[in-house]
Amino acid sequence: MTELASHRPQRRIGTSRRSLTGRVAVGGSQAVDFESSLERDWLEQLDFDPRVIELQVQPFSLEHEVEGRQRRYTPDVLAVWQHGSARETVVYEVKFRDDLRDNWVDYRPRFVAATRYCRERGWRFKIMTERRIRTPMLSTVKFLRPYRRIEDHAVFRERLVAGLRDMGPTTVAQLLEATFDSKQERLQALPSLWKLVANFHVEVDFGKPLSMRTQVRSAT
């Protein structure tokens, strides 16, 4: 489960005329601020990924010099990834491609400073744009996230797990038809199946849209 580190964001996020701002739930019941719809989308994907064990929004500020004047820069997100027994810290700046192109001269000094700051600590600094965030996986994540904490029927869940174990890799439709006799039961059991997928007890290809033809397989 993603842990939201306890800290205060380095800058205050208010309303904006230029982009969507708001709050998004991460790490369970906690909510954090975002400054654009793109940042919200990236936070949702990071929160969904089980390899991300810690998230911080606006994790730190650093001073850097531009033409002899001191400037202050605060990155958007810090994530700690667990790769087997190793951990990796990545600091992200989230920007639309048009914004990067139009303001690159202004942004470049702060990104250079952030890259240096991260390198000194053994971290990585990455710029994320809509090309890397708004992929087919985003739609899958947005669909599945609400299912993570729904109230479902344990009996349905247990039958689905047992059925998948017996059948091996199959499709959503085939699993439901083999496990439940009536259409009504299959419809009632479908949320339990999506919950199993959302919590990684059942595996799917997250890079493809989910449907009744989606291939599913046991994660154990």
C-alpha cells in the first residue's frame, strides 16, 4: 500500500484560472492537492502502483541562481519505488508538452538545479508529460481505483478465486459463466472480480482496456 509521507507541501495550492486544481485521495483515506488535471492523473497512477511505497507532494524547495538572482523551485511529486529488495527515489515534474515548449527557457535552470540536487542524493529527476501519463493504462487505473475499497460479497470473491485456480488463464466472461449459473449472479459477482483485479489478486494486462473479453489469471 502506498504510504503518504507526513510533511507539509512547500507551496500553497490555490485556485487557478489556467488549470484544474483540487484534491485527490492517495494512500487510503488521505487526500493531497494537485495543480492540474495531468498532475492528478499521475498521482492516481502512482498511488495505484503497488511498487510505490511512499508519495510526497511538493516534497522540497531548492534555491538556484538565474542571471545573478536567487530563484526558488518546488518539484511536484516525490515517489519511493520498491524494486525487489532495492528502493529508488524519483522526483517528478509534471508539465504539458505545450507548456514545456513555450516556457523552456524559464524552466531549464530549475530543472538543471533539480537534476543536480537529486543526483547528489542518489535520486532521479524526471519530467512527465501527457505523452507518458495519458496512456491506455490511465483509463484502466481510473476504472479500477473505486473498486479497491467497495463492499462486496466474500462468497462471490472466494468462488471467483477458486474458479480461476481451476480454469487457469481465461477471459472475464468465461470465468463468470463457468462459476455462476445465472445472469443475475454473474452481474452481482462482476464487482468482486474487478476488486480482485484492482488489488492485484487477479492479473490482467493493465495496458489494454478492460472488457468481458479481458484475459485474467490468478496472481498466486
